[in-house]
Amino acid sequence: MQRCMVRSDARIIDAMQALEASAVGIALVVDKERRLIGTITDGDIRRALLKGAALQSLLGPHVHRDFTAVSPQAGRAEVLDLMQARFLNQVPVVDASGRLVGLHLLREVLGAVERPNWAVIMAGGMGTRLRPLTEHLPKPMIKVAGRPILERLLLHVVGYGIRRIFISTNYLGQMVEDHFGNGNRFGCSIEYLREEEPLGTGGALSLLREVPQHPLLVMNGDLVTQLDLGALLAFHEQGRYLATMGVRRYCHQVPFGCVEIEEGRVVQLEEKPMLERAINAGVYVFSPAALERVPKRQFPITELFADCLERGERVGAFEIQEDWLDVGQREQLRQAQEGGAQ
């Protein structure tokens, strides 16, 4: 990023040199405190020269000061949505004081390499625990930070280079299809797995018309997360797992003093202990061979893992370190809407 920075008192020739050295298509104009003043592109310079400016002319009059920037807390989905909406290839990152701290490039946000993997996002549930919010709206279409949960998730998947995405639908599924269409405006291809009746957490996988040739990413449609999907897929393949489950550490403090008893005797006391367990995070990767076992009926996805374990096959557990929230309950939804997960 240093190479594309120029001072506000620079000249046109300085900006041209910065554009050439950085090769990112934009020069960022900053003051002495590194606060972002504006931006300038090679097109801006070309127009300035055509209007009579010289290479030694001051840059100031030609700088765009109404630039678009994001905060360091902006998630990948938010940045990608902004770029697509405003046809931007670069978006600066500035902190609360206006200082330049980074630069998002479209090629990096989308992922350097398009992946051959497909993804399935499960979005057919009725969301009964969130009623009345879900009486006329599918749970994945509830908005968090101004965007439907499912849209945030879809953009996150696209951001990791996955271009073929399937969305399972049932309850109010037409609303989902009307919003996302064929996926063109989200940078991907979307196909729908329409459940004529609820098929559980895994049964929709049987609706795939063909078995993928590469590991399949599967995600619940009510997640708000910044999970590193590239690391998850690499973990699955490097471990040669048939199935991998994303897991999350869950801590719960018992509100009472606990007593350990042996043969009627108290042997240990522990005051309000903190219990920690690994929980199913609703994110999975399946190798093609595992998918062939999914029956065409209502089917809990955990049964597929149980089947693999019974056969003595390799099952991976990928621990999610990034922000993660399952918004299937009111408290988690409130937390997400208040900024609990980017």
C-alpha cells in the first residue's frame, strides 16, 4: 500500500510514478498524519493533461475528495457488495480518525483463484423460534446490518472463489428465489434445491442432480460468520477426510456450586464452574463418496457423520476461530443485529 500513497502537496508526475510502482490502478492522497485526502487514477491524470496541466503541476486540483472508503471492521461481504454496487475495483480502509490503514482490491476480495468446489446453503427452515418475525419472511432473509443473512453468507462464499452455489428452499422459498435469481448480480451461478416437503438438515443434498467431483461445502443459511472457508477446505483435503464438521468452542457457566460425589461422600466442591464443549457450527465439507449415501427422505445431516464413524472412516473437526453466530434464536439474532459478528 505504501507504494500507492502520495502526499497532498505532490505533483502530477509523483502520482504517475506511484501508479506505475503500485500497479493497483489508484493513488491514495494523504496528509502529513496519513489522513486520506482523496484518490486519483490514471484516467484522472490523462484528463488533467488533456486540459493543459503539466507533469509538474500540483496534484491537488485533480484529486477526487468524495471517495468511498470503509472502516477496518467492514467484513468481506460488505466490501464486496459495495464494490459491486458502485463498480469499484479499489476501496481504501480508514480508521475513526481518517487515517489510511489499508486498501481492498476487488481481485483479492473475490479470491485470487476460482475454486472448483460447489457450495450448498440450507435455507428451507421455517424459523419457528423467531416467530412472529418469520410468519411472512424466511429466516435467512431477516436483515443484519441492512442485508439479509443469506445474502451476507452468499457473498462470503463467493469471496472465497466458489462460483457454483445451490440454495435449498421450502418455506416461503419463492421470496429467496425472487431476491437472488440466477446469481449473476452476486458474481456466481445459483441453482435451487426445492424441497416439496421438509427434508431435515441433510436431505436436500439428495436433490443435487449430479455428484460433484470435488469436496462440497455445506452451510446452514442462518449463520453470520467470517469463517476462513479456504482454510476449512484445505484442512479437509490435507487430512484426507471423508467428512469434516466445523466446530466452535461453547462455554457455559453453571450458576450453582457443583458437588462431586462418590459412594455417598462429597469428594470435591467447585463453585460455579465454567464448562466448555465443542459444538456443531452448521458448516460442513463432504467428499463426493459421502454424498452418495444421502437418502431421498427427511435426513439429519449428523446421521451422515455417524455413518462415517461407524465405518471407521476419517472424520475431521475444523475449529472456527473467527466471528460466528447462529441466529436461529432471538438472543443470537439480537446480538448479530447489534454488531456481535461482522
